[in-house]
Amino acid sequence: MSSLPPPSPLSPQPQHYFVSVGSNINREESIHHALLALEEAFAPITRSSLYESEAVGFTGENFYNLVVAFFTPRPYTEVNQTLARIEEKCGRVRTADRFSPRTLDLDLILVGEEVIQQPQLTIPRGEIVTNAFVLLPLAEIAPNLCHPLLRRSYRELWQEMERDNCQRLWKIPYP
């Protein structure tokens, strides 16, 4: 009589991921394709309103920005690789200059409550508290969630930034 194999390990618990989405080249088309690809890869996704903002760090066309959220048990390394593939499929060309026009920018900004410090990835991303085009959409879809390091809600962080903010952005309808 053979013994039963041990039970398979439970699959990892899904993590709550947040991704900043931006484009200033073929904005409508790029954002549309990005949302379709994100939905296909990580359905269901939650998305913020769409915002238009001026370029930060360089002179260029205005950006469209939003934040999407989803749950997945996949490790952040795999999620980050998927985001890079989606950027490539949408025509993203990586240049040496970080501050430059782009068809699509998908930045992993939060992974649950995790704090990750690696050469190619820092979570939570610093842009959360320095760029209105990241913080406002994040505060819209996760107002009561707390920043893992600052231990303050995104609503509170946005209210503080809004008082002192010189970055212009405005909500626009989805194209």
C-alpha cells in the first residue's frame, strides 16, 4: 500500500499592488493599450481617474497619469517584469535620460506593506510623496491606506501636498 503524497503547499497570499501609469507620447492610445494589457495580466484592476499634468523635470508635452491597483499572488519581480513587457509592447524606448518623453511609464509604487530596497527597485517609490500626479490618484483609490514608512494615510499626505503644491494637474475624462 503506497502512502499519499504530502499536500501541495498553499499558494502564496495575494499582495495588493499599485502601479503608476503615465504617458506623454500618443497619450490616449498608450493609456488605452496599457489598461487593456494590465487588465489582461492582473484582472480585475481598480483604476483612478485620469489626470493631465505638466511634465516634471524636463520641458515636454503634458502627461496623462493614473494609478491602478490589483491583487496577485505573483512575486513583485514577476510583476515588474510584466510591467516592462507591457511598456515595450506600447512602444516604450528606454533612454539614458530619466526625465524624457515616453509612450508609457509603468512604475510599481507599492506592494502591500512591503519595504523593498534593491538597486533596481525601491518600494515604496519616492515619487509617491514628491509628485502630485502619483499621490492624488493613489489617494483617490486608497485614501485610508497608510504609507509603509511614513505611517500616514494617502489622504493625509495628499491634503498636505495640496496645500503646498506647485505642480499643476487636472482631472480629465477617459478618452
